[in-house]
Amino acid sequence: GFLLDMNNLFERFVTQAFKSCSGRAEFSIVAQEGSELSDSLSTQAIGICPDVLVRRRDQVVAVIDAKYKRIGGPYKNHDLYQMVSCGTALSCSSTYLYYPATESEFEGSVFVKNSQITIEIKRLDIEDKRCVDLAEESANELLRQYSFRNRRTA
């Protein structure tokens, strides 16, 4: 037998959906780019590494992370805390969490109190035979929100 790291596989699946849809010249899709959460005055360096960054020129317009796990238990909000940290460190108010539909019942927006950061929770049905199309539709929808034609503050 063999063992598959489903979290890694799901991260790569979501990343590939964005790369496949990034034909728009105004965007670049960057996978697994490390950055610093802590500033230079900190006594400890703390890094972050979101799964996908959507960039327009030098600006990060969206931070995306994919999680293959069930939401719940005593640490049910730590993915949200991670997105707040990433959004803050990268000066990006638009963050997205992707989960397989089987692992999350919630889909929608979380508006972070006293912050400009919004966390959109998305579900992908990876059991559907059209799962690749569904993932690319979701990526296209997100990218359309940030295109020059429909530009909104990011």
C-alpha cells in the first residue's frame, strides 16, 4: 500500500486551478511564497507561507489557503487566525479559505472586527466528477472580482 498526504494534494489541486485560470495578464499566481509575519524589531522571526497569492504587479490582492480537514474541535478557529495574520502581514484585506465540501458545512464571509480583513470560506465538491471544472469556476470567479474591468478595493 501507499499513503497520500491529502492536505498537500488538496493544496496543489486548488493552486493548479488558480494557475490554470490566470491567463489574465494583470495577475500572477504565486504558490507557497514565504514571508515574514514578524517585523525586524521582533526578537523572534515568524514566517508565513500561504498556499496561493494573487498579485497584480507588486500588490497582493488575494491570499488563498486550502485545507483538507474537518473544521471543529478545540482549535476550530485557528485557520481563521492564520488568515488574519497573513492578510495583516501582506497588507491584503481579501483572504480565502478553501475546504472540501465533505469537511465543512459553512461557506460564506467572516468580517474581522476592527479590521479591513475579510475571510471568504469556500467549499469545493471534490467528489463531483466535474471537480476540476468546479475548482476552476471558483478561481475564475475570484479573479473576475479583481480584474481591471471590475476593479474593487482589495
